[in-house]
Amino acid sequence: MRKVYLDSAATTQMRPEVIAEMTKVMQENYGNPSSTHGFGRSAKTLIERARKNIAKLLDVKPSEIIFTSGGTEADNLILNSAVRDLGVQRIISSAIEHHAVLHSIEELQQKYGIEVAHVKLDPKGFVDYNHLEELLKEGHKKTLVSLMHVNNEIGNILEVDKVDALCEEYHALFHSDTVQSIGHLEFDLGKTKIDFAAVSAHKFHGPKGIGFAYVRENSGLRPLIFGGAQERGLRAGTESVHNIVGMEKAMLMAYQDLEHEKTYMTDLKSYFIDQLKKEIPDIKFNGGSEDLEKSTYTVINANLPIPEEKTPLLQFQLDLKGIACSKGSACQSGSAKGSHVLNAVSSPEYLKHPSVRFSLSSFNTKEDIDYTVQELTNFLQELKKREEVIAY
């Protein structure tokens, strides 16, 4: 059976070069980085090399890179400390952020009584920048804006420069979850006014369980996890050397091949959309995922002309045919509430039809797309025979 992996927004296939690099470190550099003997110094050298290389790619200082277990921990560290230690009393965010941000904000609201405001979104799920400015104007409390760079479900890209300018004008801090953009888009953090960002290695062909928080120098942020003095006192715990080196390798390779992979996957996404429209005329696309300029080249979120109750059957059939994709975010699989992102940007009538997120990587081919479209078409034709396809 053919196997087609179209769920790279959930996690990516690790590059063979990354696995080889990590294996070498596990075999040869197994000392504790905090130890002062040769084994420890060897491990510490690898960590600091990785920090410098990652910082150079993003045009920031090595001291501004704090290694974490991934994007979720980075988001939690930043948001919790911003309120607890930096005096933030108001957070402006959106209804379509990752749950690592949304649930953290909810907890902070309950614990500290902070004010929370959600910026309006247009019908495609893009931020209303005029409303963001209105929210910034009306607030007199110390404010943090938390908006993700690339949405993990519908692929919408935030216009960072606009948010940068507004935050600077109204003296607000700016945090962005960049989990879906770092490693896929050129991003010069040194030229932005972003104060904090969260990154996860397994989204760009690196290992799971490792990421980092970008924390602008002299921000005043304090740790979420207490213990030893690792990571300049901002993140206690023995560093995972092999994972850090794996992330470094994956990130170096991502940016080395970025233009080639971006061109290749943009063409692949365009081809995928064209084939879906050709074979399934009633198909619609959620958010801005159909827009090749305003959405990431890795994500397509399609709304299919079948009854919602047939969603489990659709997922089962695709899985049976070896096709991996997501109903929504992999982080909410099994949730009876469905996608909070689609609930925020779609009408109840629209939501009566199931949506599927396909997310691409450079490992995918046109043959993968042809096979997937054919199997989707076969499924729809079989339903039509049973007179179960409903008209829009």
C-alpha cells in the first residue's frame, strides 16, 4: 500500500542527516554539560555552538536563545513571566491562537485577574489591524500583544511589520508563536520589534521535545522551571544535548535550502489546489489557505461537500489508503468541540461540512498529490452513488 504523509504541520519527518548527527552525539558526547570535566565541557561546547548558529540565522544575540522542551513550554514561560514579573496587566490576542497560548492566557486571567482582549478577524481569519490599533489606543495598562506568525490550521500569515509598528507606537510588548514559521520563512528577528517568540524543532524536520524561546535582551523575564542555573538561569534542568544539536542541524539545513524548498512546495501546493478544484468542484478552502501570497506554502485546509456525520468514515478511508492528514490541529485530535480556529472564522452552516488539513513538506511529490486527490474523489463518488452528497 502506498503511504502518503500530509500532516507536516503536526510534525515533520526527521532528516537523515539530523538523525546521524544526533546519534553521533549520543555515542560520543554523553557528559553532563554542567560538569567541569572534559566530558562535560565537550557537551557544553556543542550546546553553545548550536546557540550561536541558531542566533546567527535569526540575526539575534546567542544570549537571547533559551532552549526549552518545545514551543508550548516557550509560550508558557513567556506569558507567565510577562504577567508575574514584568507587570503586564493586559493581553491582546486572537481567538485562533494555538492552545498553548489561549489556555495560558485563560489561566493567567483566572490567577491574576488580567484584562484580556481579542482582536477582530476578517472573514478569512486575518487580523483586523485597525481594530488592533483601537485596542492599543484604549488601554492604559501595561500590555502584551500575543499573535502567532503563521496559523497552524489555516496557514494565515501575520503581517509582523504592521504589528511591530503598532506595538512600538503604543509601547506594548510583542510575543509571537513562530512554531509554524521558523524554518519555513525567512525571519530576521533582529530587525523586528518582537520581544518574545516560541519555536519548536519538530516542525522543521528536527527532533521532538526540543525548541527555544527567543527572549529579547534585558527583558526582565524570569524562569518558569526552577532548579539549577542552566540556560542563564531561565530554564533549569540538564540540557538535552543530542536534541539541541539535532535542532541546530535541522535549522541550518532548513535555511540552507529555503529558497529551493519554498519554490518547490509552493508549486506543489498550487498543483494540489488546482487538482482538488478540478476533481471536486464544490470544494471550498478555509481561511486564507488558498491564497499563495497570504498563507504559508505548507498548509491547505479544505472544506468538503459531504455531511459532517461522514467525517469519521472519511478519515478512516484515507487512513486505510495510507494517507495521513488532520481533521484540524493534531493537538486537539479527539476533541468533540471541533476546531476552535474554524469555529471562530466560519459560519454554523459552513461548519456542517467537514474540513481536512493537508500539510506539505519537501518530501512530498506530485504523485502523492495525485494519489490523494484520486482517493478523495473515489470516496465522494461512492457517497454520491448512495445519494448522500448534499448540495451547498
